[in-house]
Amino acid sequence: MSGIAVACCQARLAFGDPAGNRAALDRLLREAARRGARIVVLPELAASGYRFADRDEAWQLAEPLDGPTVTGWHAVAADEDVIVVGGLCERAGGELHNSAVLVDAGGVRAVYRKAHLWDGESLTFGAGDAAPPVVDTVFGRVAVVICYDLEFPEWIRLPALAGAQLLCAPVNWPSTPRPARERPAEVVRVQADAAVNRMFIAACDRVGAERGTDWIGGSVIVDPDGWPLAGPLSAPAAGCILADCRLEDARDKRTGPHNDVHADRRPGLYRAILETGTATAAS
């Protein structure tokens, strides 16, 4: 049985050039659609760039949900009959959010505001307080998180328990030192998230440098066993990776004749995580 073509459009973006970034993303989106993609993921804060000097600078680059970035993604979704998931600097009233939207031909289906803010993001953005949305689409049940959210197993478990078959994650992964021949730890975490939840994950990164930060270019699409179907690229570059994803496979949570990653859970033993934030070992 063939699946759905999922793409990550790994972009080279310029800080503070929303119009130029939107044009570059539009080209990548349409390229992915021409190659057969039906669900396309874009990076975090894709139009604005990431390394804001302060909140005022972010405010100047922020947009409402009916601004040109989301409107443009809706136009591509309608033209190409695709689903677009992408990140933006969202202005909502007097608040700023590191947000992601899921857009199809009918318009915006979901808005997610990043709940776990990384480093200086907390000086710029308000943290979201809603669980990752899980959207029924024509291709399957699709959920959305953003970057640092992937490092919190409890958070990723929520959409898995809600029936997500594909988790889409716009990310900006900064390059940090690692041992020779090792994959970026961010990619390893995505593989682990996919395997322990038995669902597909598509994480879309970016490439290039921005205000002293080099981006990994680690875009990857992972199957429910935790194995990469596409990416990361050996020589990071702008472009689209595609993978055929049989989303129905993510409904099967069995790992063998006697085990099921959902049915084998024992939530009563994990209560200390919720009650105190830490689990105390038995003496």
C-alpha cells in the first residue's frame, strides 16, 4: 500500500527580510508539490528569522495570522492541493508568540504557540499553554509542535495518545560541537520520539548562518520504528526532502506479539512526575 508523500523544505533564510523569505519558501513549497508532496513542513520562524536583538525588533517583524505569510501559504495550499505547516513570529493583540500553523486549501486549520521556550525566547515571546493540536485531514491525523518541544517526552506523548499519525515540527537547530561521525543530538531525539510513540515525525530545519549562529540543516522524516525515511542531508543545503509515509502504520502501536507502547503504559506509576515535577527513587 502506498502512502502520502511528506516533505520538509529546508530553507536558507535571511534575517529581517520577510518578503525575500516568503518568496524563497513559495518556490520550495511549489517545488515540493511538483515532486508529489501532499504535506509540506517549513522551518520555525520562517519569514522573520530567529535571532532577534530584543522584543522590539521581533515586534517589527511579527505578523497577525491574516498577514502576508499565512495568506501566502494558504494560496499555495489552494493552488497545489497540499497541506502546509510552517512557523512564524505571530503578533496577537499585544502579545508575541513563536507560532506554527497548519493550513490546507480551506484555510488555517490549527494554530500552535510554542509551549517550551528555548534560551532567550522567553524574553521575546509569551509561552503557549495549549496542548499540541491534532487535526483530522484528508490524509490522516496530523499534529504540530515546535523545536524545543521535542525534548519533552510528556508533551510528545499527548498528540500520540490523541491519535496523531504524523507529527510536524518546524525547527531552528543551532549547530553545536559533537563527536566525529555522530549525528546531531536533535535528530537522535526525533528518532526516539517517533519510536517510543510509534508515529511519523517530520522535522524541518534550516541552513546557513544568522547573526553568529550556524544552523544544522538537519531536516529529517522518521518512521514509527524510529528510522529516517529521508534526511538529514550529508551536505546540508537548501532544498526539499521527501518520503513516502504510510500514515496508517502509525495506528499500530504494537512492537511485538506481547507488547504495545500505549497499552503497556502504567500511568499510576508516573504520578510523581505530575505532582512534583520529579520522581523520587525508592530507598
